[in-house]
Amino acid sequence: MAPHAGSPSTDRCAQAESWLHSQALANLEELDIAYGICKPEINANPPLLESVLRSASTILVAKIDHCDFPFEIAPPMNFPNLNKLTLFNISISEEVFHRLLSGCHALESLYMADFRAPGRLRVISPTIRSIIFRHSKKVELVIEDAPRLLRLLLTDCNRDDRVTIRVIRAPNLEILGPFLVVVSKLLLFKGISSVSSTNSMRTVKVFALRSSGDKLDAVLNILKWFPCLEKLYVTFRRCRDKRIEPPYDPLHPIECLETHLKKVVFKSFFCYGKQLEFARFFVLNAKVLGIIEFEVYNEYSSETAAYQRMLLQVENRASRDARFEFRISPTKYGLIDMC
């Protein structure tokens, strides 16, 4: 709802407009615009001033919070030196999002959270290297052409109606995740989900996911997409999804387990039931592992670690060089530290 003429909100908007046109901001390098939190009864944020989107040749870092982008924007957007862009709790149309990225000629880092977008968000950028996408509602993110993209990180995208990811062209993507295995919609290369030499992601070296302990088959079927994976991070958590996953076929070995996977980290590890079976599979089948880390959040003793090593059958490990480390996580579910 637009503010009435003469209201305090109108006065603040007029004052902000005068600031954005001020010569004192001629060499501005960092822009941080934070509007008030939206009103629940109208489910809308204040509209973003179009002055913000005009040419700003000196801005290097920009952050825009709690606002709604105009559905259409007449003046061209041009941010030739913008390197880092943060967009938090905004509404934006597909076309305006595309024009915004097209106007960022040096953008390397893009952080997006709490998005509301009626269509798909297409990323076409020759410069972008890192994308963090968090907790957005019914959004389809399409990495259409990002030749320099190295990291695609997704946090709190844990429900089936939250986010769909399509990776069409990201030839240098190395770090991906974390995904919730049973509900995430990860579509690789125009939605082709069956694995073959033509659609696997051989560039990905680091992958993180969240899973319940009884979803081993689902995880193994996903790992077929990443034949050159070197580091795998698994956070165990409760998942209510009861769908039956296609079984893993042991007659078709997973390439990364045979030749590349060097490190596995299990977070929120309790070492019982399905979690134990899940971890034991990697102990017995990852042939070039250098280290497996188990993060727990209860008090831990050397006797407990020795007992769990016995349950994991570490004496029969596939990689004789593999080391096993147990450590206490600072929180119940830990943090995904992908590096």
C-alpha cells in the first residue's frame, strides 16, 4: 500500500530520493538500503525507489532489504563495477531480475534470501563466481549460463514446495549443496535426471546434503551424478518423507567411490540403526578415502569412539589409508563448512 501524501512515509521517501541525487554520493562505493519489515496483513513490502536502480558507476557492494522491486523498470540498469550483491526479503519479477543481472558487468558474488518471484529466476552472467540461495518460496532458480560459477550454496531449502534448481550451463561448478535428499528438486542439464556420460557433473568436487539415515539408496543414486566428487558432507536429520526410493544397483559401481572420494563428514551422528548402516557403507566401499569425520553433540569418550569403530567395521575398510575422527559439534545439526 502506497503511503498517503503528506504522511511520514512519503516524507521519508522524498528525503531518500534527495539523498540518492546528492552530489555527496557521487563516488559512493557501498550501498545498503533497508526498508521496514512488511506488514503481515497485506503481505507486501514498500516499493523500491527507482532511483536506486539508475546508473551507479562507482558502487562495489550493494545490499537491498525488505522491499518490492517495480514490476517494470523503464530506465536501464547499469552497475559496471558492482562486485557483491545481496538481496533479502524482496519481491521481483523474472524480467526485472534478468535486467538487474544484465546490468552488473563485474558481479562475482550474489546472495539471495526470502525471495518471492512469480516466475523463474534466470542467471546469465559471464562473471559470477558464487551464488548463495536461501529459504525462498516456490521459486525456480535456473543457472542458464554461468561460465565462471564455482559455488552454488543452498540453505534452508528443505521443503518440497520451496525451490527447484536447474543447472543448464555451469562448466566450472565445483561446490554444490546442501540439499535435502528426499524432497529437493535438483534438475541437471535441462531436467535430465538419468545418469550418463553426457549429463553427469564431472566438475563438482564438493557436495553437501541433508538426509535421514534410511535414505542411503537415494543418496547413492544422486552420487552417480558426480563421478569426480572428492568431498561429501552429510547432515543427518529427521525427514518425514515416506516415499520409496529406487534401490541402488551394486552391479553398477559409483565412480567417485572407486577413484575420487577422499573425505566424508557425517554431522549429527548418533551411530545407531540406519545411521550406522549408512556410514558403514562408505567405510566398506569408498576405496580411496583418506578421512571420515563423525560429528556428535553429546559427551564423547575414547571408549565410545572405540566401540563405534567396531560397529563401523573399520578393520574391513575399503581404503587401508582411511583415518577416522570423532569430534563434538557445537550445535545439534552442526554447520555445513564446505571448503
